[in-house]
Amino acid sequence: MSTNSTWTRARLVAALADCYGRTPRGAVDTKAVAADFGVTPRTVRKWMHGADAALAAIPADRLRTLTTGGARTEREADGKAAYAREALAAIALPKERGIKQQWRDQGWLDTHFVLLVHLHGRPWHQLILTKQGNAADQARRRGEVLDQTAVPNKFAGDVLIHAAMQRQAPWAIRPSKAQLAVGRGQVWTADAPELNLSALAVDLDVR
């Protein structure tokens, strides 16, 4: 894909092929796309009609589903980030009076790591949040670790990931479950501008 975030016909075709696979002849698997979007293969072919440099013919709401999962998924991500910010405010209260026992039991108050990984065999970067001490080793099983930063707890990680996804939104992509089973909402294309997780964490005051 081009480093230009504009959704041209060529960029759409490449994204659909990456997210849903190709037929034995190398064409986009329009049946897989159609099944996931609840449309017909003919409709998918219409989305891909035109010259490569022309704007993609896919409707805006369908493109939103391809990139972020759609409005409902976006609201859920916003709600998760809002809860995390409220939790951080509660954690900061004197004498730990804002801390819930559930957070302790789940280990959410432990140090966590946010890692940026280039996935093996995929043109995608993915964010991973983990509290494991061997976080980098875990991430390497998925791909090449490009960047990482430690945060004081899970909620700080949630806030950082949400902000990172907003910053990289023009390059966001949501692969099908068949192509990526875990963390589909934390992915963008590998041609996106570089992101410094530590610098962003400092900007957000979540280090």
C-alpha cells in the first residue's frame, strides 16, 4: 500500500486481499468478504470497480467497518478508554480508597507492557498489552517487536492503546477473524507513520 492514507481502489483491493484472502487464481476472495459484510459477492466487486488511482467505490459505512469495525465497535473502544481514565483517577485517590478489590485480584494494578509488533507474514502492525515479565518473548511469537514501553497498570495501557489507535486511524484496519484471531481492533497497516509509544505515554501522563 501507499503511505498515502487516501482509500483508492488499489488500496481497497490490497486491504481486502490481506484481510480476507485470495482465490487460487489470485483474486480477492469476494465470497469471504461478502459473508463477513452481509452483502453479495457482486456488491463487493462493485466496491472494487474502477481505476487503481480512483477513489474506492465502497460506501463510507462499509469502509468504516473494514477499518475500525464500525460505529458500535468504536463506541465500545471509547467506553473502555473512558472507564480506564476513570480508574486511573480512582487509583490516584489518597489511601487507595478508590481501588477496587477486583482490580487487585485480576492483577490489573501490576506493571504492564504495551508492545508494537510487525506481525509475521502480514502487512500489519499490532499493539499488544500484557503484564507478563517475558512480554517481548511472547510478542516475538507473533512478529517482530518494533517498540515497547512499560506502564504502571492495565488502565494506563488501555488509555495508551486507545490514543495510539486514534493517532493511526487513517491507517487502521480490522482483519477478519480467519486472518487474525486475537487483537483485531489494535491493528494498522505497516505503511503508516512511525509511532513512539514511550513519547506518547509521556504526552498522556500514563508512564
